[in-house]
Amino acid sequence: MPDAKHTERVQRFRKSRRERGDREMNVWVPAPLGAAIDHAVESGRFKNRQEAITHALEATFAQKERNVVT
């Protein structure tokens, strides 16, 4: 049986993230990619998986201002 306090903490955490505008997305990751993410975390490149995955998503999908000299 789940711990009621744990469930309440998780609900508060998710609510605060939604209020901040974040979205929860569950995806299946191929084993080699999951291992690469874990290795990046274990080697200290990222604090946790979420940070590693967010970095990769931002690098791919976020629009960045580019310094273009004309």
C-alpha cells in the first residue's frame, strides 16, 4: 500500500510543476540511449537524468537567438 505522505508530496510536486508551465511526458527510450544517459549522469556531466534529457531536448528543439554578423 502506498505511503500517504509520499503520495501527497508527489501530488504537490506535480501541481507546482504544472503551475510553472511544465508538462510531464512519459516516453520509452531505447536501451543504448538509456545507457548513454546513465553514463553521462554517472560521469558527473549532469546531476540527474532529467537534467540530461532536458539539455538534449533544448539543444534540439529550443529556438536560440543567434549572433549573426552581416
